[in-house]
Amino acid sequence: MKAVVLESFGDSNKAFSIQEVAEPSNLAPDEVLIKVESFGLNFADVMARIGFYNDAPPLPAILGYDVVGKVHKAGAEKGEFLMGKRVVAMTRFGGYAQYVKTKISGVVEIGENMQAYKALALATQYCTAYYACCELTNLFSSDKVLLHAAAGGVGTAITQLAKLKGCTVYGLTSSYDKVTYLKDNGVDFPIVAKNGDYHQQLKELLNGEKIDVVFNSVGGGTYKKDFKLLDKGGRLLLYGVADRLTMRKGFLGTVKLLWKFGLLTPVQLLISSQSISGINMLRIADYKPKTLKRCLEKVVEMTHSKQLNPKEGGEFSVEDISLAHQLLESRKSVGKIVVNW
Ligand SMILES: NC(=O)c1ccc[n+]([C@@H]2O[C@H](COP(=O)([O-])OP(=O)(O)OC[C@H]3O[C@@H](n4cnc5c(N)ncnc54)[C@H](OP(=O)(O)O)[C@@H]3O)[C@@H](O)[C@H]2O)c1
């Protein structure tokens, strides 16, 4: 089979090559082999390509979390009900290939008609959003929600889930070009955060009030700013550190990132009845497979019933994998980026 192999860290033009590699074999009883029709990009792929992602497999590596395709083989009877079915899967690497083996806890049937970009957005980005908004915390109509990278894959999904609950959404972006997209997707107050000034803009918009729930995927100094805006009883969910890209590679860059987070004692949280939660969907896939399955089934169902509406952010052929990566890294993308075999 063919696969997109990450051969070296760095520039997307040089990092990847399309190679003939062995088809995955030795399926475990809880695994299936999927013949991939399309795969999706996640920001974690960019972090992995640059060498900022500790969970990524060693080089040469096949990245990729999201695939759409048909189940080709099952490891045991457990997976046989999926044979021949068109599915979406959260693959936990290996997705940039013509065939991928993955655990059935991350596989859900989607039917023949769901567009690939919609299904691909569900595997990781909508699952993360659903886990954040509906499992880790609950959202209420009175909640004022602050959301980083609101036009991105996870941001699009969190906005839709928060609006279904009736929340007021303050959505951040670095680009004026994304404001219309944010408004169309339901963001009540789009905020263009140039030069890190969003804190002041938000204070003016809030007019003395505070934020109830923060969804932060950037980390670093934004975390401290967000915490200052958090109301008593508020919840802050941290699920990414995109800010790591602005710092140099290696130990010193990591120390700088941690320093920007600052220190906080849990007693402070107790006194102000606030909470901070971290999310890592790989850990959920590894240790809470039933939770992953529940979230994926739920977002597939909500997409079929049109409560959720994943947005397409660009379609590429596999030969243009480096262009797809460049788009995601450039901060110009919105919604889900799809790559077709
Ligand atoms: N913890 C988990 O399990 C988990 C799962 C899925 C995703 N995530 C995280 O959630 C975030 C969103 O993921 P996604 O796949 O949906 O990507 P995405 O939001 O579609 O793309 C990333 C966006 O992050 C914003 N951004 C902020 N600082 C950036 C920087 N220094 N460099 C580049 N972009 C920056 C950009 O939007 P603006 O320029 O408009 O701000 C960019 O478009 C990522 O941080 C990702 O790592 C975490």
C-alpha cells in the first residue's frame, strides 16, 4: 500500500514522501483494518511534523488521526459487524495511508451519504469538542464562553455545541478574514486578537462582568490572561499549546512555555470555586475507550440529525500533502482540511 511518510522534522515541503510500505497486519481481536478513502488534518499533525509532539511515533512515521473508509478486515468476531461498512475512525496515528488498523472503540458507521469532510471533522475535532462541552463540563444558557481559535476545527465544533446550549460565545481569531465565518457559525462576539490584545477588548465588551467557561487551545501567556477574566465558579479547559510554535525548539523553549503558564495553588481554586481541566484525547482513547466511543457516536448522530454542521476547510489530493500542512500552519484555515487518495 501507499502511505505518506514523515521522514524528517521541519518544513512540510521536505518532511514528507509518498512511499510503498507494508499493509498493517496482525490485527488484535479489538481491531479492524480500514481501506481509507480520505484522511483529515489536525493541528497536532503540524506539531508532530515540526517535532513538538511527544506522543508522535518515532521517525519514519505515518501521522493521521482521522480517516473515512470501508472496513476491510476484522481482527475477530467482535469487529465483524463492521465488515464492508463505511466508517469514520479516530486512528491514533497511521491515518495518512491507504490502509490503517485501529481499535473498534474509535470506529463508527456513517452510512454511504455523509460527505467525507463532515465525517473527518467528527473523528477528532468534534469528539474533542463534545468531550469538552458535554462530558468534562456542562454548559448552561447563562454561560458566557470564551473560545480560542474559534474558526478552526475544534473551535467550529465548540461554537456549535455552545450555541445549542444557548450560551453567549466570545470567539478569538488572529485574522479579520475569519470574522464572517465566525458570525455565520454562531459566534456572538468575534474578537480579532492582534498583538495579544484580546484581554483588553474582552474587558471592554464584558463591561465589568466575567467569563464562565474558557476553552483554551493556545496555552502559554493566554492562560494567565484567561484566568483573570474567569468568574467565581468558572471553568477553564485547556486542550492545546499552539503557543509552543512561537518558541524555539528544545529544552529552553519548553521552559519558556511553562514559565508563561505561571504557578497556581489549588487552594486558590477552592476559595474561588473555580476549576481547571486538561484534555488529551489520546489518553481518553487509551484509557477511556468507552468514553471515546460514546462521544464519537453522539457527534455522528447529531450530524445526521443536522444539529451539528461540520465545515469544509479545503480539499487536497495526497500529492499536495505539503500544501495542506502549509494551509493549517499558516493560520489562514477554517473548518476541516481533507486529503483524498
Ligand atoms: N488535547 C486534545 O486532545 C486535542 C484534540 C484536538 C485538538 N487539540 C488542539 O486544539 C487546537 C485546535 O486544533 P484543530 O486541529 O482544530 O486546529 P485549528 O483550530 O483548525 O487550527 C489551529 C488554529 O490555532 C490558531 N493558533 C493560535 N496560535 C497559533 C500559532 N502560534 N500558530 C498557529 N496557529 C495558531 C489559529 O487560528 P487563529 O489564527 O484564527 O487564532 C489556527 O488556525 C490545537 O491547539 C490542537 O492541538 C487538542
